[in-house]
Amino acid sequence: MALISKGFVGRRRGDDGRTPPGQYLTKDFPVLAIGPAPVVATDTWSFSITTERGDTCSWTWDELAALPHETPTVDIHCVTKWSKLDTTWKGVSLDVLLDGLDTDAGYVVVHGFDGYTTNLPLEDLRDGKAWLVTEFDGAPLAREHGGPARLLVPHLYFWKSAKWISRIELTLQNEQGFWERGGYHDYGDPWREQRYQGD
């Protein structure tokens, strides 16, 4: 006889209505990365979005700074099971950066200066759901947390919020990124505990 049934999920560590199942709350900001944090200077930094047709829009650091900024306060959830509530960031909405792009793409591949990639549906970057952020908690984004700029997609597990972002590639088909090719879930909804393929 099995000691634990497949339906047993254990006790939720946080039952405040804001902490997804299987997560615990932390006041720290754990640092996780696939390798050393790259050194990316703002005077040479650039960010681009390329459509499936090869059309590209790009921004320098000064051009990004000149765009309208927002200061979202959001909860973030890591696949390693920590959650941090009420985090405050400053950055440019992806709605601003995607505005006017002619595309039939349904997906994106996000690229970091460290070679990291992750995939998302394009709709998850629109309608006030995602930002290109340069500040955390009122200060410039620290290098270990993805500075000078990272993606912020708080409604998905935090591995989707790529650090040290360099470009976004719009694609017609879903193309898996680094962790997705290693077995992580293609979408990564923390409320559905989509940690691994098959979840």
C-alpha cells in the first residue's frame, strides 16, 4: 500500500490568498543564476525587439530612460518555492516598447547578455503584464538581480523574468528557452504549480 497518495499535496506554507500553493514567503531576495553575472555597462547597453519578418526596433540606455516609466508593486514567485510580496520596481511597460510593431507572432524568445533564453506567449507581455525594469526598491537594479535591466513578468514563475535582458525575438512558433529545454514547464503559472513539463 502506498504511504502517500498522488493526490496528497501537503499543507500550504502561506495561506494569505497571495501565496501560490507550495510556496513559502521570504523577506530576502535570493540570487539564482546559471553562471556568473555579466558586466553590462549602460554606456554600451542596448535593447532590441525583432519581429518574425526581421524588422528591428532598438533603444540605447538614454533612449530607454526617455520613455514613460511606471513603478509597479507586485508579488514575485520563484520555481524554487520562495515568494516575495509587495516588491516595487521602476521600468518601461512592454506595451510601450511593442507599440506600433507589425507582427503576426504569437510567441517570444527573450535573450540575456549572458546567453540565457526563455520563451513566453506574446500576450503575456501585453496589457500591463510585463515591464523592462531598471530599478528595484528605489535604487538602480543590482547586477546580481539582473541590472542594469531585466524583464519583469510577475504573474509567471520568476525564471521567465530574464535577467540582463538584451533582446526579444518575436516568433510564430513556440521555441523553448534554456530551462524549458531542461524540463521546466513552457508556461510556468505559479498558481497552477507549472514547474516542470507535464505539471
